[in-house]
Amino acid sequence: MRQQRIGIIMHGVTGRMGMNQHLIRSVLAIRDQGGVALKDGSYLVPDPIIVGRNAEKVAALAARLGIERHTDDLDAALANPEDTLFFDAASTALRPELLRKAIDAGKHVYCEKPVAEKLDEAVDIARYAAKAGIKHGIVHDKLDLPGLRKLTRLREAGFFGRILSIKGDFGYWVFEGDWAEAQRPSWNYRAADGGGMISDMLCHWRYVLDNVVAPVKSVCCHAATHIPERWDENGDRYDATADDAAYAMFELEGGIVAQINSSWCTRVRRDDLVTFQIDGTHGSAVAGLHKCYSQHRVNTPKPVWNPDQPQTLDFFSDWEEVPDNQVFDNGFKVQWEQFLRHIAEDGPWRYTLAEGAKGVQLAEAGYQSSRERRWIDLEDLKL
């Protein structure tokens, strides 16, 4: 088996998401399977070097995972011509500057979302990457979740007829941290540190709606901080200044209406931590992370409203599960493989930094809508 190496500078992968989803379940998993198959019959094998400010923490992670290369000197890593791809999963506030530095070093770049805190920064770095002529991308991981893949498959098959609406419900209870340890980092709940439900999740909902249903045209959003005080990783109390819930409506192309509730202050009584239901003239479907259930119009029951009698219909039994029909790999890993092929042989790739800017645009519009208590139209970005 003929192999070729690709050196990847991985920055900010000591955190939960960067370590688990990108380093372990994607890059190392691709390496351990022998690489990414290319059209010429060879395999592209990742060779990561992990980079972080805390040398001891980075060295400990490298030792635990059997990674030979690690450093706390980002400039030295970028200066190595044998490593051609830079990946960032660290602070959003520093991301545009880091990407620009990597681009100036001639590296291709791939990063977590959001690409920047502000829209003008996101647009600038997208233009900078395009002008430099390097390959660039941003993580759109939810598109490769099995549940959303099945929704997309149903839409492409014409199952829904004319799509009318989509309902999304995301979130779970994040403990405050006083008597039970919080399961999310404390910075998520401090606005000064870049926290907030809108900045975190509306970037996701932009690419989900754009790619699974139809492009987003406008947004009406209400941000809430339901829990005003929390306790951090050291057990110290702090003021929660960021929004911990967002209630949003979106108008999509074609008059489709979407509504998505996102909350870290809700207890789950639904099929999954996130669910999306698409309703159309010919059928409906609801998907979680993995499973998807559909109901065609010929299988739709005819309930009658009668509040004086207990409901006798079992509404869940009238839905049919959409089969897998294929093996679904980890969504992060799938997109890493796509981007690596894009670098090696110019394989197809849609999720550029320009698409990342669209996510920042929607988040910014969401905050504006909440402040001004009105609908905000999205302008076409000139990228």
C-alpha cells in the first residue's frame, strides 16, 4: 500500500472538543486506519504535531496518545515546510490572527467554528485566504450526523413535497456548578470570554438550514440569561453574563418558516439532545443525532380535538424509522477526510471560510434582533 504523508499542525486540541473529536476520533483514527484513499491508489496519512501554550499539558497529552511530535512554539511549528496544514480549535477571539499567521506561512487552514467573533473579521479572513490561494475550510460537523444525512436524503428524494416548516429543539440542563459539577466550561456563560448560546449555536443552525432545507433569509431572535449565577471549575461563584438560551425564528428561501429553541436550561423529554422536524405537503420527518422517523401523508392519522376525553391515539406509533442503508462514520472524521482529499487532489469541498462567515453573520443578526426586538434581513456577503 503506497502512502504519502501530510503534516498537520494541530493547535488548541487539549480542550474537550479538539481532543476528542478532532485529534482522537478524526486525525488519529484516519492515521490508524492507514490514511485517506486517493484516486491514484495511494493513501494520505496524517502526521500530527500538537501545539499549545502549556508545554507540560501538551507533552502529557502526546505521551498518553502516543504522538511523537509536540511543542509550545507555534512560530517554530509554522516555520516547518514539511507540515502543510494548520488546524485551530482554540479561542475564537484569537482565531483570525492565528489563521492569518498560518496563511502567511503558506499553510492550508482548517478550523472550528465560529471563524471569528465579529462579521467584519470573518469576512476579512475569508477574503485573505481566498487571495492567498491556499485551501481553507471550517467544521460543519452536524451535516454528517446520520440523522441529518437521512433528512437530506428524504429531501433529495422529494419525500416532503413542498416544504412548509422546520422545528428544531436543542439543549439540556447544564448544572450550575454549586452542588453538581457543570458539564460545560465556565467561559461559555461569560460574555467577555466569548460565551453565549447565540454565538455558539446560530453558526451551526445557519449551515444546517442552508444545506439541509433552504438558505436563510432573515431571523427574529430572543436571547435570555435564565440563570444569572454559576460556579466555575474551581468552585468559585461568578456572574453568568452570557445568554444561556435563544429562541429564534428564521425565514428561509421559498417562504419556509423555521423555529429553533436552543437552551442550556431545559430538561430533555424528546428523542435526543437535538431534534429537527421537517413538515411538507406530502410528508414529515423528525431526526435526532442518529435516528430519523418519517410519516407520509397516506400514513397520517386524522385526530379530532376533544379536550373532554383522554387522547386514545398513540402518535408515535404512526411514524416509521428511516433505515441506515449504509455505515455512517463519525461526522468530524468524515469532513476531515473530505478536506484532506481537497488538499491532496482538489476533491470537492464546500465548507470554506466564506461559509463560516455566513454563520457569524447569522449570530450577529440574532443578537441585533434580540436587542432591537425585530426581524433582521440577511444581506448577501460579498466574498
